Amino acid sequence: MSNTRAAKTIFLLLFAISILLPLIYYNQLPERIASHFDFYNRADNWTSKSGYLIFHYVIIFFFFLIFGGMSYYAPRFPSSLINLPNKEYWLHESRREHTFSLLQAMLLWLGSVCLALFVYMFYEIFNANVSGSQQISSFSWVSVIVFIVANAIIVIKYILYFTNKENKLGE
């Protein structure tokens, strides 16, 4: 199934990028930046540069704490808090470590998709403000659809895996 090491590496890489990107481009942004865009991709709300930066980091750290934290602490959760298809089978002592490895990878992949969307949206906001166009690209809507589809694929993949008791350890 999914490799926890790869999921962790990508999650941490995207987290680092999301931390560094605003710092790298901070001086190029105007003091008042377009921070929200309407259905037609035009700016409809503005904020201070420092206000946007605070918002950005609050969201990034929220993603990190939710997905990274849950991934780290999931194996310590009592079985009563875990909801899986065939729960008794997958949480049996002989499969518990493997099950939590898969759950950790799933959480990290979901977190990576969230961080990737946020990094892309920062890129769009940065371009809209530095170029002076006050408009994001129409591809932004496609990125949201990709985000939704990627999350659905990840969740469905794991649900199907845990629904099937025939999966062997290490797959």
C-alpha cells in the first residue's frame, strides 16, 4: 500500500515550502494586498501584508498540527476512537502496527494535498499582487477541483483497502 516514509517526506517538504515561500517574497508584496477573490477571480478583499502573513502561518501550522499531529499520535489512540471497516480485524494485535502505519500515511497524504493547495494559492495571490493585476488565474478553480478529487481518491483507496480482509501485511 502506501509508503509512510514517502508520505512523511512529501508532507515535511511541502510544510517547509509553505513556511519559506512567503518569507522569500515578502519584500516584493505591496503593503496592502489582495487577499480574497470572487467567482470571476478578481480581488474583492484586501488586507495588510503582515495580516496576510499571520493568516498564512496560522493556516499552515493548523494543517501541520492536525495532519502531522494526528499521524504521530494515531497509534496511541484507544481502539474505541478508531473507526475503520472491519475494525476488529485490522486492530488485532497481529495487524495493529501495519494498520496504524497505513493510517499515518493516509493522514500525511491528506495533509500534503492541503499544503499543496495552499502553496499554489499563495503563488496565485503573490502573482496577483506583484503584477498589479489584482486577479488570480482561472486555473485556480481547477486546483480546487484537483484538491477535492485527490482527497476523495486517497480516502476511497484506504476505505477499499480496509474493507477487504484479504489484504496481506506489507501490501
